[in-house]
Amino acid sequence: MSRQCTHYGRWPQHGFTSLKKLRPQSVTSRIQPGSDVIVCAEMDEQWGYVGAKSRQRWLFYAYDRIRRTVVAHVFGERTLTTLERLLSLLSAFEVVVWMTDGWPLYESRLKGKLHVISKRYTQRIERHNLNLRQHRALSEHKTLSVSWSHYLAPLDISSIFFCVR
């Protein structure tokens, strides 16, 4: 049974080759690295999956609490490697206070920096997670955490985070 797409006719049987060539932006251009200071950066990770729950995707990102904008994001597994990739993107910025939840890898990687571990101080990024999940549900018309393709997920997230307003 073929499903119909109102805009394109039939749903593609997954030739997302043109999307593979796109490189969505991972760091904001609204904050200038080196010149602007990020006073409070909240970091969190969000779980999702592509097609089946066995194909997990994790979104790690940092949120500027004062400017209320996403600073940087990466996709990957919930491992130290993915956290390191996010921290390398954030190394260009001067962050005064880091705010995270109680995931142990945050504590080990942010040792020696001003680091606040509390659910109370990550409420904004948690609310942002919920808004993001609801936005993705509206664009997918399926559930709150399914994506049609692992190629579309980064493009969708980047368009939400870094669209110029």
C-alpha cells in the first residue's frame, strides 16, 4: 500500500542522497566566538529514534540561558565521545557557569569549572526539549519522537535552532 504525500505525490522510497550532501549548521552565528561571553550555559541531551526504537539518536546541545538561544548541538550516541564533540564546539566561547542535570559524564568533563548540578537550574533547557519534541511531532504527524529519516532529523533540528528571525 503506497502512501500519498500531498506535496510530492508518493513518499520517496528513500533516496535522501541530496540531503546527505547538506551540512546543517551546528554552531550559532548569533553569538560571536571570543568576543561575547556566555554567562550561563545549560547543557542537556534528548533521546529520540529513527523509525524503530532500536535505532536511537541522541541530541546533545547547549542553551544560553540569558539570550534564550541554542549555542551548539551534535547528534550521536549517549557517550563521552558525543559530549566531547559538543564541548569542542563550545570551546570557542567563553562560558562562565555551566548548568547540567546529574549525568555523571558532565561532572567528570567539567571538573575545575564553575558547574551547577541541579534540575532547578536546567528548567529552561528541559522546557526547550519539550517544545522541540512537540515541534517535531507537528512536522512528522506521527508521534512525539519518531523521525522519517536520520538524514532529515539534523536538518529539522538545525532549522529550528538556527533560523534567522
